[in-house]
Amino acid sequence: MVLYCTDETTGLRAFIAIHDTTLGLGMGGCRMRAYGSDAEALSDVLRLSRGMTYKYAASGLEHGGAKAVIIDDLDASKRNERLLAFGRIVQKLGGLYTTAEDAGISTADVRLMSSTTEHIRNLPLEDGGEGALCTAWGVFHGIQAALEFRGLPHLSGRTVAVEGLGKVGMALCELLNSAGADLIVCDLDEQKVRVAQQKFGATAASSGQIHSTEADVYSPCALGGTLSENTIPEIQAKIIAGAANNQLHSPLQDKLLWERGVTYCPDYIVNAGGVLSVAPKGAQFNLAEALARVKTIHDTTRNVLAFSEVEGIPTGVAAECFARRRLKG
């Protein structure tokens, strides 16, 4: 199901895509971006909702894959009114779709939406960055699993190139730095790069070039689509594992990475920390319990990589086999 949502009073324009409800009603974050066109927004929400289906299936969760995008026209004066209007639309769906944070939408924004819809994911009592930490914690364990798979069991002394220093990217840098990794970073916000240099001794890379730097691990943590026919031949890292959704410009391009001997950890496997951190319905959020659930990403990643090796198939195909097996019961 794909819904094109508008509200004349506020100027809201949004898409909601519900990809699959085999495992439960749809749940997924709401993204706000200044898309170049409605077609671009529609393409994004379709790929994101599909990724959520596989993310829930591979993580053993009982939710259906869904996602929403709000088309941002950069008119900040009506932002809150549009969020409230979006909440009213979600409420009309009667629980078929439950919304949550995503790029451009904070926990505070979702809490605002809760005044017009009850269909939001369980939120922490305070917005202390727990969601970003949980996502980063999952990527961290995905990286460790991939290193072990490649016979490189320790992060200490390894070089990790982190693209994107938002809340998740910065939290990941802190975890990697604590484990003794050397960091190469880039972000469009030069201030964030300076913070990473000061806090973690990171080396700065140029935007658009970090994928080609010499590193053990390339970790895309900004927006998706960085792995394409143009960039894949330039990648020098042995491993790719990051928090960004839809890292592949096309889902079939994982074969190019596999043929080059690059261990690609499918994004919806290693960035599932956000959904795994959500407390069971009716339970209060507990960070220690959430991090314990998220740590299972380590074993899931190892299983996918091992299956890929045994079957002689790209890791993206292996991950989809895992997910589809559960969807088929």
C-alpha cells in the first residue's frame, strides 16, 4: 500500500509505504527531506519500506515493513503544524502504520506527533540520544563480526572510514575510538569534522572521496546510494558496514562488491539497532536491556556472512534468503 498524503492548511506533502504485513502491522520511521521531486521521494520510501521488511524479518521481530517520508520545502514556520497533520493521517490508518524517528525527524518531533496519534513506537522517557547509541552499537558489533570473519579479530590498530557524523556516526566514532581503531571521517558540516578530530584524533577526508581511502573498513553513515558502479571500483576497504539505509545504489550491486572480494554487511542487518532497542509493548525503555538485544547483530552478521561463503552467493542475496525464509514461515 502506498499513500500520498496532503494537508491543504499546512501544505504537508508526504508518502507512507507499507511493504509487507506478514509478520505484523507496519512500523517504520518517518524521514523529512527536501527531495528534488515527488518521484524521488516515492522511490526513497519504496526502497526504505522494503528494507524495513527484511530488517524485521532478519532480526526476529514481529512487525511489518513500512516507512514514511515528508517532503520538506524548508519553510520552518509550518514545520510543527505539518508534523501534527502527519500524525492525524497516521491516526486515521488505525494502527496499520506506526511511525518513529528517522533522518530529519527527532524523538522530540515524534513526541509532538503523539498529541495527534497514538500510533508511535515506544519512546524513551527522555531524549538522551539512546536511539543513536543503539544503532551505533549494532553497527559496531557488525564491524567486529566482519573483522572476525576476515580473520582480523581486533579493532585495535584497524582503520575505519566513517562517512557522516550525525548522532549515529559520532556515537559510532566514539565506540570505535574506545576500541583502539584509527578513524578517517567526513561530513558536509566542517564543525562536526573538527569535533571528531579533536575528540578522537580522526583524519579528515574530502566529501565524495572517503569511499576510496585506504582503510580496513568503510562505514557509510550518511544518506544512502554511495555504493554505485562508479564508486565500487574505487573502494579499497576490505569490509563495508555502516548505519546508512540503502547503501547500494541498486540492490544488485552487492554482486560487484562480492566479485571484488569486499565483505559487504547488508545495511538492514547491521543498522537494526534502532528497531531492536524498542522495548516490548507496555514495557518501559531500559538502555542496558536494549543494548543487550542489539548485541545480537554480531551473531546475525556472522551467520549471513558464513551463509554467503558456503553457498557462494553475494552477502546481500544471503541476507534476503534469511529474511524471506522467515516471511514464508
